[in-house]
Amino acid sequence: MKKLIFALAMVGSLGAAALATSASAAPGAPMGVTSSETVTPVRMHHGDRRMHRRMHHRHHMKMHRHHMRHRMMHRRMNRM
């Protein structure tokens, strides 16, 4: 979970840096508007997609384990 938060923070800081450089490159244009040369489509590579899927799966399984432990704990309490 900490790695996911760290990764999202890194992506956010990179996005903010990209906005700052694009805004300084075109001072006359309103913020967020860039010329067509600076806009490039970003495609996810196979390794990135696999990493993303693995992280998503790990998070899902962690939540599933938490849910099952919680369920078992309540079942034990009800039997007493």
C-alpha cells in the first residue's frame, strides 16, 4: 500500500513538473493549453501493464484476506 501511494505521489509530482514546464514554454497561452508539438500520446507498454495488473491483483487479494479474517473473527465470536 505504501508503494502504491509513493508511486501515485511520484506521478503527481511529474505531472505538476510537466505543467510547469509547458506553462513556462508558452507564456502567452492560458494555463493547461499547449501547442500540438508538445502533446504526445502515451501508450502503456506490456511490462507497465503487467506491473499495473500485478499491483491491482495484490491489492485485491490483500483486501480479500482482510475481509475473510474479519469474517472468521466474527464467526468465532458468535459461536461463544
